[in-house]
Amino acid sequence: MYTLMIEILDEDFKKVERQSKKFCEWAKEAREGKEIFIGKNSISCPLALFKLGYDKPADLETTLIGWSDAVNEEKAKQYLDSTKRIQGQKVFHLAPELKNPDLTVYFGYPDEIMRKVREYSSKTGKRIIGQVSGIGAMCGELCAFPYVTNQPNLSVGCGGSRKRVFRENEIAVVFPCRGDE
């Protein structure tokens, strides 16, 4: 099982990466041991920019259709209207270990993730009731959704994150690190 921690900061850091990559590419580097600080200009994926609290690209519905993530503009709009988004521009700090993370993401085989879910349920008496779409997984299902709702979530990945962050046959679970959980 592998861990990735995310801290979401309001401050502007001088350490913010200057090059632009997909959010899931940055997450892959962090999962492999690098400490990463990214902001708006460091993220090239239009869906990640939208979910992580930056401006909505004008042609985002068309992009989703082009990625085969929506069959038409109406379904793309419906998906975007129903997604959770972080509000306001932030700096994202990603690393395998952080002192004060906002989110802890566990990647592992289904039986490993089942044990983490079971541990959560046994300690809290709660179930994980999440949102999974297979679209925008790293940025949405494993970052924006749990941060905004302060609820854990599961993810099977998306086209981008399955190629970059997830390893073969892995799924992920994320736990917010604030609140009463």
C-alpha cells in the first residue's frame, strides 16, 4: 500500500513549481517521493483546474466530450454542475508524508483498501458514502470531493490517473485529516 498526503494552503509560496503538468503527473511524482508545491500555473489539465478551484475553461464541456467522458454537451454540463469544487485559488502541497495534511490518500489492492475502509467503519460506526465517476479521479474524487465535504471517498481512477498514479489493479481511498473522523 502506498500513501500520498495533500495539504491545501491559502498562502502563495515561492516554491511553487514553474512548469505545467497534469495534476495526476504531479501526484505520481509525489507518490514516488518528491515534495511538490503546485498552483494554477503548474496544472495543465482543464478539468483539474476547474475542480481545484481555478477558473472554468470556456470549452470544458467540449473537452469532456473529446475525452469520451460525456456523450454530449448536456451530459458534460450535468457532470460539471454536480461535481464538488474547491473554492478559491490554493496552493497544493503533495508528498508521501506531511506533518499536517488535509487529506491522506491510500493506493492499494482491493483487499488492502477494504481493510482501511473496515478500520474507518469500526472506529467511527460510519460507512463511506462517496462519489465515483471514473472522471477526474485524482483531482476530484481524491482531492476536491473529500476536501469540500470533509468525507472519505473511494476511487477506481480515471483515464489520466490510471496511467500515471495508480498501479495495475489498484484502487484508492482518501481520508480527510480534520474534523471528528
